[in-house]
Amino acid sequence: MKAQSSRLLAEAGWKLLTGTAANTTTKHYGFVPTEDTVIAAWSVTGSDGGVFDVVAHFGIGSATITTDFPALIIPVAYRNSNTHSIQLTSGAGVLLIEG
């Protein structure tokens, strides 16, 4: 049911992320898995120019993110960053985009 709800959010204008290509163009504040997923890399660049490694922050390196996981939300200090980058090894999920 959660996967279906997440797909509905994607259809409502949020970005459904699939495949293994890095997404560096969609500003977002979080990620919701719609199927079992491995996040290869996820980072944002703060206003001070420092790079914040979201994968390390959540301790999810090489972990399979299942649909039982809650939404992974970027800390508030980094949500308005100019540079967002996320890349999946496998699976799919929804990028939560601030409106």
C-alpha cells in the first residue's frame, strides 16, 4: 500500500526516481522508497559550500532501503541547497520536492 501511495505522489508532480543514472537537477528535501532500493550516493551542497553526505548521515551505505523505511528527510539546514545529487544502485523511489 505504501508503494502505491508513493507512486500517487509521483503522479501528483513529485519526481519518481528510477534507474541508476545520477539525478543532479531535481531540488528535493527527501526520499521515499517505492520498492526495495539501494542508494549509491546522495549529497547536497550547503550555503557555505560544504558538501553534506546524506548517505553517511543516515548510515545507509550499501543498505537495502525497503518500503518499510520511513521517508528519509534532508536536515533543514540543507534543504535550500543549490546542488542536490542522488544516485540509486537499484530500485525506485520518490523525491520529495518542496512546492
